Amino acid sequence: MKKFVAAALAAGFGMALSATGASAQATLTQVKQRGILNCGSNTGLAGFGVPDAQGNWKGLDVDLCRAIAATVFNDPNKVKFIPLSAKDRFTALQSGEVDVLVRNSTWTMTRDASLGLLFTGVNYYDGQGFLVRKKLGVNSALQLNGASVCTQQGTTTELNLADYFRANNLKYEVVAFATSDETVKAYDAGRCDAFTTDASGLYAERLKLTNPDEHLVLPEIISKEPLGPAVRNNDPQWFNLVKWVHFAMLNAEELGVTQANVDEKTKSDNPEIKRLLGTEGKFGEQVGLTPDWVVRIVKHVGNYGESFERNVGQGSLLKIARGQNGLWTKGGLQYAPPVR
């Protein structure tokens, strides 16, 4: 009897392994067979994810989606961007409507533990702030006692807002809307005294206001908002692939590999660069990719620093300083494990 039970358990364990192995390659296989990556994106946030007048999507989050497509297809344009509201974004990922969610979403314990999802890393370190009219005469969030505050429903913003005002014994009135566009329009129309969201969003949304120069971002950052991509938690290979695309862009920046010199760098004798660019070792194959997977990313999209600067940094309308999104070697928080 014991031998029978042992054999049955072994058989069942083997079946479990087989099922896990099958699901581990499901997303990558589906993406390849479909011929296009379905990327959950913002409905329109300057610097992070927004279509231009010709319908071409641009932004820091958009670049990460394009980098994934580049490494899978060697073509950054094989992406379908699916705009998702804050309320619908996680459901769309859970249901399989999108392969990856790259939509300025905050990594929290609850989202990690209860939604059947996994965050793959942090592609932008952010924090919640406040936007007010200069004529209000307010220079600090601590002066907002009794203020009405516009915010978006279904985000971590609402809880952070409540926590901040309660902790500082301040009264406030929340004016919540379903979408970011509705929230911004309401603030612009004077329906509230202040507008709150992630600080990066404040700089982006201020550009949409009737008179952007009449508004200022207050100095207080009231929360930690580590923003990053998310995938379903049943596919280890896809989780690793998306995670390492971001790490590859960071390592490329740290090692000085750029769009302009990536071909030249493939001839480098530097062992770290050789491993990164696939001229030594078989690291791409470990996540189901070709040896030149990072070359594809950098050639088509650039390294992390290049993407940051053109989308939200000094080469953009937002002109956000690198700050905590700088590399760890330059005082920032962006740090990638090594390819080895």
C-alpha cells in the first residue's frame, strides 16, 4: 500500500511539474503566436504613456513595452497599447486582456498578495504630492486645512490623502472622479482647491491646464509610490523576462551602452558588457530569448537613462530631475542585478 501511495504521489508531483512547465512558457508562446504584445497602458499621461497627434504612443512606460517587443520580435512597434482606467487596469491583466501592465501603478503589499499578480520591479520611484493655484497663497500642504481636494477613484491616492490629513489633524473634502481626465478638468474648472496624485503625474497633468504657469506643485511628498510593471503570477518565465528587460536597460546605462554605440560595444573585451550583449554566455536563452536580446532593446529603444531623459527628463516638456531615479552609482535608487 505504501509503495502504491508513494508511486501515486510521485506521479501526481510529476504532473504538477509538467503543468507548471507548460504554464511557465504560456505567455511568451502566446505573444509569439499572436505576433504582437498587448500592453496595458495609461489613458493618456504625458511623459509616461500618451498617443501623439498621429496616434504614435510615447512615454517612459511605453518605452518599456516597446523594449519587451524589441527583445521578443526585434521590432519595437509590435505592440498594441490598450488604454486602461485605474479601476479596470488590474482586472484587464487578470483576465488576460493584456500580457503586461505598464501603467504608473504602485507596488503595494495588498496588490502583490491578493490580486494574483506580481510586480516585476520599479521603473519609476515616485511619491504623492499636491497641485494648487498660486493665487491661493499656499506654500505647504500643511496649509490645506479645510480644502477641497480632487483625486481619482480606484487608486492608492485616496488612502494616502486620508492618512496624511488625519495624521496632521487637518480637515478636508474629497472630490473624486472615475478618470484622470475628469479629475484634471474638475480642478481646472475650480471645483476644488487642490489636485493630488503622484508628483510625476502632477507635472504631466499641469500641462493640460488652461494656464499651467498659474499653478504650482507643493514641496511635500506624502507617500512612497514605487511604480512598475505587473504580470500574472502563474508564469515564472514571463515574470523573469519582463523583470530583466528593465534590468537590462539599467545595466546598459551603467556600462555606457547606448543606442549610438551598441554595435561597437558588441566588440568590447569588458566581460560585463560581453555577458550583457550576448557575446559571452547564454543568458538570453534562460528566459526564452535570443543571445542578442539586450542589443535589440538598446538599438531600438535605448538604455534607461536615454528613455528617461527624452520622456520625462531635460529633453522633455516635464523636465523632471533624475533624483531618486538616478543610478545607484550616482546617488539614486535605480539598481539592477548583474547579468552573470
